Amino acid sequence: MACRRCRGLMVLEEFCESIGADVSRKSMFTRCVNCGNMEDAMIFINRLKARSIGTEMQLSSMKLANRRTMERARAGLHESPASSHYEGGS
């Protein structure tokens, strides 16, 4: 398995967490031997969620920009936004 950050080797490790006096909980996670990046199931799921939310936001902003461009084309406004602010002459 390759690390998502540096493409280094990921190894499986076990973590024992003490919850109470006589109670402990074991968790499994992966750790990169190069950069130390650690991932467990919860970190992996949260990163996937964040990535999908970011993708959805990018798609919606692209759709909005495309819609604005189409509206300008229909209205006959073919000039670039930068040229519309410039008033020539001195």
C-alpha cells in the first residue's frame, strides 16, 4: 500500500488505548515509514467526504460560470470582463 502524501510504504500497526482502569481498546491504523502519515478508518472516511464535498463545490461553481457565459452570449455580450472596465483615451 502506498502513502497518499509521499507514495512511501504504509505498514499496518495496532494501537492500544486505555479507556479505564482495566479496560482497553485496540485500534488498527496504517503508518507511512517515510513521512509518518497515519490513517485509520475514520480519517480515511473523513478525507473521502471532504474530497467529494470539494468536488461538488467545484462542479457547482463551474456550472454557475458556464451559465453566466451562456447568458452573456445570448445577450450579445461577447467582450471580456477586463475590457468592459477599461475606458480608452487620455
